[in-house]
Amino acid sequence: MNHNEIKLFSPATVANVACGFDVLGLCLDTVGDEMVIRKVDKKGIRITKIEGFKLPFETELNVAGVSALAMYQELQPDCGFEIEIKKNIKPGSGIGSSAASAVGSVYGINALLGSPLNKTQLTRFAMKGEALASGSEHADNIAPALFGGFTLVKSVNPLEILQIPSPDNLYVTIIHPQIEIKTAISRAMLPKNVALQDAVTQWANVGSFIHSLHTSDYPLMKRSLHDVIIEPHRSKLIPHYDEVKKQTLNVGALGTNISGSGPSIFSLCEGIKTANQVKDVMRKIYSNTGIDFDIHVSKINTKGVKVL
Amino acid sequence: MNHNEIKLFSPATVANVACGFDVLGLCLDTVGDEMVIRKVDKKGIRITKIEGFKLPFETELNVAGVSALAMYQELQPDCGFEIEIKKNIKPGSGIGSSAASAVGSVYGINALLGSPLNKTQLTRFAMKGEALASGSEHADNIAPALFGGFTLVKSVNPLEILQIPSPDNLYVTIIHPQIEIKTAISRAMLPKNVALQDAVTQWANVGSFIHSLHTSDYPLMKRSLHDVIIEPHRSKLIPHYDEVKKQTLNVGALGTNISGSGPSIFSLCEGIKTANQVKDVMRKIYSNTGIDFDIHVSKINTKGVKVL
């Protein structure tokens, strides 16, 4: 590999972490795409290779391409870039597949240009890719994929992302039931208005959860990882959700909730042992359903996207 | 003073701190009631002295009496208690007058009995006094008065109070315009339902504010001390609120919001100098209104109620 080429791991992520709908995300360590970004003489952005899943090669129709192009047009460098994507994260799984592609391309191009932009600036460009994928510019998965760890998107305008510390022994177990949930239906499940009392409960939990991360207080995490606003609606779209939730909590998960807008379900766990027990429980439940699924166990990835 | 008598400072407090409606409170250092609790042979709870403001001497009609009685009936000690109250916090001011009375009595009796109860247990009994004063058992002012510093009432059932750290150089300037806001009217101003988008903004701010306290990040505090849910409604009940808010922020306040359900208005400030400038601004605005007012400048009181 030469200096004009960079190989990256761009991680999968969980958005809408429990109480933190639209603001809290986390980064996974063992699941992600591999991408190669290559600096070339010929100007422009080209997608030259896509493995794993069928995605468009046209720059303007590809999430990685759109993000790269937005940044390229802003920076106007005297060169071009080729993008190779080895897609490991299945699109539509609810673990930030499009964000991983978007993040990899902007991070890689920035690195090859000598890192003129910071991560918040990169987030802005990567959000253009998200807009292509989901119809709205959001940073829910972009932020944790770029920054790593837990992120809180304090606001989108102006864009402000906070990195929240987390204890070392925190693991995620995540199951992806291979069903499709249409974005339009998932959106339609969101309440437009919520009871003030429920909103208060939710922000008490958000505040408590942030405090628990700062203090490495696992029991408090467990008591804070509740979503009284979104989960009651969206969980209906995920088969066997209640059963997975109940049984994973029974074997010690700190919390079990919807990843992003689903269909993936994630559990936060203290320690690898519990994370693996949660995995066994998830597998057992879904093995009897006829629905295909993947399960991953991962530490929290505190670095985010990285050079391989 | 003998071993059967204890003299206390029971502090004023700010509830509903900005984004933290119903959950976030803070404790003041320079404003509070003085109370004497005396252990006597004669069983029962008696209010023997009240100075400062006219309040009922009947135990069952007095906030300090009701709180003490609830605790007394639970513990059934082989003695009685007399309570003297030197009331400095004007009832109805919105800085936790009733909470200070309730906290002083339960804290003092507990101390004289050898501290059989912890602060969370004391909160439960003090909440009985709040119920007498406001019609609902809430811990918004009780928690910071007992624990000190910033508190987050994570939940009321079961009762769980978190102590949030705060930086040393944080000051509160608070103005009490001496007008009466009827509790019923203040309650009626609360929306029953809120837009999901506003709720998300609010919990992003709660999360950010907790993070800012942990990291002593004053600029982030400033960006987080916003209330998009309650302030737009309740601020209408407080004359010159918008002007106070605008001008205090102009001279450097980190945030200016309604204390409790008003009418007091508080500003959080980095450093005593800014806190005094905020005081000058508040005084200037209210001096021209014909409305009587008090202004206090205080550090955050990290200890809460204390023995004098």
C-alpha cells in the first residue's frame, strides 16, 4: 500500500440508544465495512469496487459517493479519489450501514489530504450521504462511527457532538433479524406529540444514563436504559421483540432496546460473559422462528473509524 | 446548646433547573432558614417558635410539623421534639421555602436520634411536608436541600436521587419579585402534551448539561441551559422576564431561567464577578417597575442542610 492509498475499518453503530432517541449513539468494534480510498490524478470521485452487497456504482447514487462528492466540491483538491467498498454491514439492518459507508469515504479522503477537516466538519459531509439513504440529514450513526464510544448529538444546527466516556467492560450484543422494515412505516410509528409526564421520565433517564457513563455505575445504567416514548410503538414492527427483551434482561443484560429504527435489537452488558449469555438467548429465540438472523458481540469501540 | 438540641441552616433551592423540569435542582448557600430542633421527654411534635413569617403553629398544618410527624410515627422514638423556625425564605417565592422547613425538621430529628435514616429515606418524609404545601409529593426542592449541589431526581417511585458534581466557580444570582403566582394558575400553564421534536431538544440539553457538570465545561453549560418546554408558557406569568433574561445573558450569565414555578428568576454564572454584574442588571430592571424584590448571590452549596 502506498501513501496515496488508505485502507479503513468503518464501524457499525447503534443509534437511538434506549432513552436517547435521536441523540445517543454508540460504536461497535467487531462489525464494520472495509474501504480503500485511493488518491489519483484524474479529478472526481469514482466508486471502483463494491463487494458484499449490491449497491450503485454511480457516485451520485451511492452514499459513500455523495458524501465524498460534497466534501470534494468544498475542498476542490487538485486530484481525484477512487473508493472501494467491502460491505459487511447489510443495508437496512438498523446498525448504521449507510453511515459506515459515508464515514469511511470522508474520513479516508480527509486523511489522504493531510487532515484539513476535524471530525465535526466531516460529520457534516457524511450527513449528505445519510440524506441520500434515509431522506434526512441526521448524525445519529455518523457521530459514533466517526468519534467512537458513546456520542450525544446535542444539536444538528449548529452541529454539536459530545463524546461521552464509558467504562471498559461494557459490551453490546446485537441481533439482526433479516426482515425488512420500510422507513416510511417506521417513521409513521413515531408519535408527533408525547405526554409531558413521559417526556420528563425520558429526560430523567437520559440525564441518569449520562451520569452512569461518567461514573461507571452499571446498576444505574440498568435503571436508566428505558425508552417510554419510542419503543412502545416501534417494537411492534419487530417479531419476538418482547420475548427477546424479557429473556435478555433475565440473563443479566443492562438494557435491551431497538437499534436505530430496527429491526436489529441490541443489549448492553457488563462483561463478555453476560454478553455471550445474551447471545445464546437471542439465538435460541430466533432459531425457532424461521427468520434468518445474525448476532454480533462487540466491545464498545472507543476509537471509531480507523486505518487498518 | 446541649446534646438534646441542634441548630441548623436549611438552604433555599432552585428546582426545575432550565432543561431539567421536574428533575434537576440545585442548592443555595447564602439563603436559608435557621431552625432549632430539641429533643424533649414529652412525646409528640410541637412547633414552639416561628419567626420571620406568619405560619401555623399547629403541627398538622405546618410543613415542618407534618414532615416531622410522618417520620416520628414511623420511628416511634421514646421522646418528643420541639421545633423552632426562623424563617428567612419567604413562602411562595419559588426557591423552596416549604422544602427548607421540611428538610430542617427531618434532618434535625434524625441527627438527634443518632442518624438511623439515610438522606433518601429522609427525602420521603420531607415530601409529606411538600404535599401539604403544594398538593403533591415531589422531591424537586427537597433533594437539593438535603443532598446539596446539583441533584437529579431520577424517579419518585421508587425514590432515586443522584448527586451530580459541579465545578467550584459556579454561582447563582436569583431575584425574587414579590408578586404572587397562584399554584393553580402556574400548574394550568403546563402543557399536557409536547411535540416529540421539542422533547428531543430538551433531553439532548439535559444530557449535555449533566455532561457539562461532569467536565466543568462552562461554555457547554451555557449552550445546554435552555428550556423549550415550560419556560415559553410560565415565563408569561413573571413581569419583565424576557428583559431580565436578555440582559443577564448579555452580561455573561450562562443561563437564566425560572426558579421552580416562579416568580423567582435565577441565573447561573461562572465566577462571582459575573454573578454580581447579573445582580446589578436584575436590580436595575426591577427598580423601575414598582415591584418589590430581593436579590441573592450565592455559590452552589455542595453540602445541603447543615448543623450550625
